[in-house]
Amino acid sequence: MEAIFQIIVSGLTLGAMYALGSVGLALTYGTMRMFNMAHGVFMAIGAYGAFFAADVLGLPILLALLGGIVLGGVVGALLHLLVVRFMLDTKDFEINILVATAGVGILLQDLLLKLFGAYPFRQPVQIEGTVELGGVVIPVQSLAILFVGFTLISAIAWGLTRTSFGLSIRATAMNRDAARLMGVNATATYLQVLIIAGMLAGAAGVMISSISTLSPDMGTNPAIRAFVICVVAGLGSVGGAGITALALGLIEAAVQYYIGARFGLPLMLALVVIVLVRRPAGLFGREEVVRS
Amino acid sequence: MMNDVRNNVVGGLLLFFALACAPALVGERYLLNEMIVFLIWASVAVQWNVLTGHAGVFSLGQMLLFAIGAYTVAMTNTYLGISPWFAMPIGATVAALAAVLIGLACLRLAAAYVALLTFAISYMVYVLIITETECFTTVGGGCQRFFGGTSGFSRIDDLGFRKLLRGDWIVGNYYMILGIFALSFLASIIVIHGRLGLAFRALADSPVYAAARGLDRTKFRIVAFVFSAFFTGLTGAAYAAHFRTAGPSLFDFSTLLFILAMVIVGGLRSTWGPVVGAALMMGMVEIAKDMGEIRNTMIGLVIVLFVVLMPDGIAGLSRRVVSRFRKTNDAKEAS
Amino acid sequence: MADLLSVRNLCSGYGHIPVLHDVSFSLPREGVSAIIGPNGHGKTTLLRTLSGLNRSWSGQIEFDGAPIPQSVEARARAGLVHVPQGDQLFMDMTVMENLAMGAYARPKGYDLQTGFAEVFDLFPRLAERRQQRVSSLSGGERRMVGIGRGMMAGGKLLMIDEPSLGLAPIVIEQVYDALRKLASTGAAILVVEENPSRIETVAERFFLMDGGKFEWTGDTEALRNSSDIVATYLGG
């Protein structure tokens, strides 16, 4: 019983982090068919931003968290203004943008390495201590991650479905020309989407680094999980990515508990392949997949 | 079409003879070693271009296939004492078999899915290798993990040139690698300009029409993937045989992007682009060595700049220049 | 008062292939006009060029007394509303969300309920389906959402491309009844329609497009008296 409770708590914590990491990625692909290979580095940038704000500038942790999130958004905006903007509507956009963002990723990762070095700093933006719930000892930080994750994801879900701004993003994703005919400025929408995705990645980075350490390549592993989550959910399905993230978090927690941490990712990938053989567009995807 | 093959093969042979003369002209072991590295990455880039530029499969798992070749040589030599000479074709075959499995799992899917899944699979293999803890045997007093763990394999038997050529052993290795590059490049020319390349073009230009004519898209994609995996694995095996090591650093993201940069700079959809791109990138990194630690920054910048400003690479640029030149010539003749 | 829309020597096409050749015409601020003519002769291209989805190659467009803005979204904001061929709805949104998107360019204070009421008054069927995703609607219902979405914009000119395309005759009747009601409010509407007999009783001004130019222009009476011309172009 305690074991199950333990698995559920750590599974939900993992799931909340995965959701933060993958929802922005799914939103970007869904809106503009752009898959951001630099997403993992965005996470690292958010984490270092919060670290810098708390450790060097001495800001309180809530402000530092906010700083990390904002920095992620800024990087997202820069990516749009300096790179993506020039590539929209070009031939083979889907592949070229993968290559370009991979280049941006290695560039930014190198920048982080030059600025902060490879030393695995501890993330100061976290809450120490543990609480006991139902006979299980839970780190307070796990609860904080759950709280931040669910707050931000709910805010995004609310914004996308209940505001005119969110409506315009979804409209652009479904039919760009029709959205423009309604007066939506698609280029501005793309910029906004990349800012949101960057902010979510920044938040994910702060959370992930709070339970491990900081390093320039800290985003690689969570980004690959986010890729996998988006692929399973069906690329571009935002709600699907959130649900899949939670489910995979729970599954991974169980696998870690019973089999060992080493096999979390392999089992996840095996699951992905099985899902995709049955449903080539992913669990929640509806778009056409070129079949032979 | 046959003319195409002939012209390219003749060009390839000229390149081959020029490269074959190099040891006579280049005395320094360091430079010869750099040329070996160039030939290795050029071969990987050539195969990647066949797969992505021509067959339209955007794989990010090329270094996994490379590593499979290298690890096969390392493991069969360390555990079974098999000579690297014999292990090289085995490594290529194992890589091709792995490609069959990966291809069956992913290649039915759309482009972005293929890229992400092949990337995730390589990463998974990398994580499984570096998190291995149990010792399989002890070698030289140290713990040898079955897949080498974080330290990988070293002290692979040499190819025998040290005994044969003594101080000039590297010349022997150079010719071995040159042979493998030539094989890989020749195979790519035959595929690109042959019937297979024609099928790839048909499938890319008009998937529906090609399907109606009985071309099975997934089958051709898997064929291309397995073909390029064979030569990529073979090159990886040759890498392990030359350097006498194989380790998880082969999976470095920066190495993957270094080779991707060669393909992009040279130009996807071309024949010679990756070779030119490999030479340029090798030269650029060589220059960068004197300017501090800027290798990765430069790789990133080059990739972004080329994709944004010149997505067809140098091959595309030269095509444009040639066609403009022809146009002005035609205009002159007409007037 | 000046014309609402005035087009001079407009040329456009796809890639290198020209479709529209020096099209000139103007529309007043009220009433229904119709562009008729055989398929594949530039009617849709003209609407797409007016709304900006197709780039215009040369020529001038003036809208509401000023040169028309460049981008699609700016034209929509200026009050030029295009209900495109094949509806182009937001398929994963509900009927209400689609209608709300129609009013996206309206000023902040606009009360959506007013617009919903007008649309549901014209298309009572949509009121019943308001919470359904449009992907689950029938072809006729989708057409109604498309026109309703255009109405929600409250623009100065409503351009509707082939409102009868692909619908069963009885549904076409319903759609045209709605257009007739809409016309009676005095709105400016431009309809593209292949078959002049359907639009004859709705529109008051007709432009016959053939080979990318207007071959004939006239009012309802002139159309009735020129059955020979119409027959030449439409084989009817």
C-alpha cells in the first residue's frame, strides 16, 4: 500500500515535470509544424536563469523562479525573431527547422558552458524539508513541483480554451489562412506561441534542476522524454501531451520502483513503438500520416 | 542516366587517385591522421545524404549505426579475439540488421516522427551503455563492462601494419580507410543515379502517382535506411580498427551535428556536396583549434546560417551559378 | 458617396500562370452583387486576390475610400470579409467558437451575444448545434457556420464564394433563403456563383467572368434580356 502511494506521488511529480516540458513543444508543433530541437537547452537556460537570480542577485526564490520562466520566454522570442521568422513558408520547413533548431541548441549549450562552466551547481530555487503523508515521507519540493506544474498547465489550458487570445492560437493551428481571414496576425501568433513554449520550458528546467543539479546539458534527457511524449500523444496534440505526460510519469515511477531506473527510458520507448504501430498518428493525433 | 553514373564514377576515380597519392606528398603523421578522420566523416556524410537528401528519410540515428559498427569490432576482438579485418564486414552487417528493426518500427511514420524516434533510440542505447555497472570480465586488472560502460573499449588489436610497415603503419591504415570511403561513395553514386534513385525521386515528387504505379514507399525507405546503415556501420567499424578504441563519446550530440553540418553545407540532394562539405568543415574546425574552444559554437552557427540563408548548400549555389552562366551564354548565342 | 470597392486593372495568378487579366469594376455600399461564369475562369481567384490570400501582380484596389492594406489580416480588420470556398472552418472547434473567431477583429467591447443572436436567427439549426464540434456537422450546416462566421465580423463587404457548392438542392434553397434575408438588411454582399438562375432573384448586379475578365455586366433586367449572352458562356 505504502509502495503504491510512493509510486503515485513520485509518478505525479515526474508527470508534472514531463507535462511542463512537453506541452510547449506540442503547442509549437501544433501551431506552426515546428519541432524545436533546442527545447532541452531552453530548459537549461531557465534553470541557470533562476540559479543566477537567486544565487548571484540574491532574489527570493519565487522571484528567481519567475526570472527563469521569463528568461525562457525571452529565448523563445529571440529564436523566432532571429531564425524562425525567415524560414516560415519555405520548402521543407518541417525538416529544415529541426536542423536549424538543433544548431541553435548546440550554440546555446556552448554558451551556457562558457558562462557557467560544467560544475554541477545545486539549484537554490527549491524548498527544503519533508512531510509525512499516510506513512510515506515526501520531500516538500515534490509538492512544490506538483503545485507549479498543475498551476501552469491549468493556466495554459484555461488560456487556450477560454480566451480570445487562446482561440486565435488554436484557430491558426487548425487553419492558418482562415485565421488570417478573421484578422489574426499569424506571424505574431507564432511569436507568442514560441514565447509561451519558452516560458514553460524555463519552468520545467527550474523544476528538473531542483531535484538533480545544474549542467549545460541537463535538458537533453528531459527533452528526449518530451519528444517521446509528444510523439506518443500525436505531434501537436496539446491536451494529449499533458495526459500522456502524466501517464508516462506514473508508469516510469512504477518501472523505477520495481525494475530499476536504468530501464525507464527503454520501456518508455518500447511502449511508444507499440503505440505507433497501432496508431501511426499517435494516441490523440488525427492528422494524416503518409501511408504506403 | 547512364552518362550520369559514368561522369560521376570518373570524377570519383580521379578523386580516389588524388587521395591515393597523398601519403607520398604528406609526410606528417598528424596530417595523414586528419585526412583519415576526413575520409571517415565524409563517408558517413555521403550515406546520410543518400538517406535524407535522396530517399527523404530524416534520420538522427546515423551515429548509432556508426557506433554499432565500431562496437562490433571492439567487442568481437576483446571477447572472441576476432581480427578487426574479419570484424569489419560483420559490424556493417549488424548495423544493417539493426536498421531493419528500427526501420520497421519507424519508417511508416511522417518525417518529424522519424527524426525524433531515431534520435530517442540512439539516446536510449547511449544511456543503457553508460549506466551499465556490472563487470563482465576483468581486462588488464580493470573492470570490463559488457558494453564497455563509460570508458568503452581500448587496446583493440591493430590491423597488422605496425609489423609490416613499422614507422609507416599509418599509411597502411590510410589506404584501408580510403578503400572504405571509395566503396561507400561509389555505392552512393550508383544508388543516386541508378534505378533506386529514380524511384526515390518519383516517390518524392508525386507520392500518390508513385504509389499508383506500385512503388511501395515504406519498402523503399527501409531499403535506403538499411543500405546507408551498412556503409555507415562499415565506416564505424573502420574507425574502431584505426583508432583501436570505441566508446560512448561516439554518441556525442556535437559529433552528430558536426556531420550534419557537412551534409547541410555541402547540400542535400546532391552527389558531391557531402564530400565538399566534409572537407570544408574539417578545415574550419582545424582553423578554430587556434581560436580557443569555439568548435561547437561554430558548428551551431554554420548550421543555422546555412539552413536560413542557403538551405541547398554549396551544391545548390553552384547549380544556380551554372544555370545562370548557361542562360547568359544562350542569350549571347541568340543575339 | 464614393464606391465601397473599386478595382482597376487587377492582374493575378498562380506561380507563373496568369489567371486574372486587367479586371476593373466597382461596388456600391449596399446591395447584393454576383460574379457568375463557368468554373475555372478566375472567380475564386478574384475573391482570393481581393482578400489578399493571392498576391496581386498589378493594378489598384481601393476599399472604403482608401488604398487597401497589404496583409490578409489587415484587410479583414478593414472590414473586407471573405467566406472562402469549401468553408475553411476550424474543424476541432465548436460552432460557438467558430462564430466567436468570426468576431475576432471586432473592438474589445463587442458583445458576442448580439452576433450569436443574429446568426441563430438566420440559421436556427445552428442554435441547436452550438456546442458541437463543426467536424461532426453536415455539409449544409458547415456552410451555415461559414456564412455565420462571416456575418460575425460585421464587416463592410461580405464576399461569399460558391455558397451552393456541393450541397443538395433542398439545402441550397435554405442557404439562399438566408442570403435573401441577409440582403434585405441592406448589407453589401458579393456572391460568386456558377449558376445564374440560383442567384438571379437575390442579386441586383451581375458580372459575367470568362477567361479571367468580365465579359458582360448588367442588372437583373439586363440579365433576363440577355439570355443569349449567358447561354453562350454557360451553355445553359
